Amino acid sequence: MNLFARLPHDIIVHRIIPFTYQCQSNDLLQDIRSFFCTYRILHNVYLFEYNESIWIHDLVEFIIRYNIQMISKKFMDSISENKNKKMKIRLIWGYMTRLNRNKFIHIYI
């Protein structure tokens, strides 16, 4: 069943739809572009030359080596419980800043 079919019409019209028309900040839009561009680069390199396990290892090593404080221990524990490697990679990559993503690429690629 469609989730929107279960929500009251008033909530959809007054709470959800106005939010969808709000402009997003330039910083957020640049972060989204950065995520997809850099992810695509790494996807091509790691999946053709290495594999997802090595990619996850390199991400975790980068976070530890450079003392990246953007991810809490609770979040890292929840990532380690997730069995889907692609989801782990995307979650970690999404929580990194643009600067950290670029630094990772510079060091590991």
C-alpha cells in the first residue's frame, strides 16, 4: 500500500508538499553533487581493481588514521551490523564532508 494513501490529506497538503518546494542551500546542493561525483569515481576504481570489502577497509582506516570525528561510535556499530556492503559504503561516504571525501580520493586513488 502507498504510504501517502495512509496519511491524512491535511498533513500531505500542509506539511509535506510545502517542504518539497523549499529551496535547498547551495552548500547542501554542492554536498549532494560531491557525493555522487566522488562516489562514481570510487565505484569505478574499487569495483574494477579491488572489491567492496577493500573499499570498506580503506574507508574505516581513513577515518581512524585521520581521526575523522564525523561519525559516532553508535553509528559505526550500526554500520558494522549491516550486512549490505554497498549500503555501508554509501552511509560512510554520505556522512563524510566534501573536504574529507576529496582527501580520501587524493590519498587512496
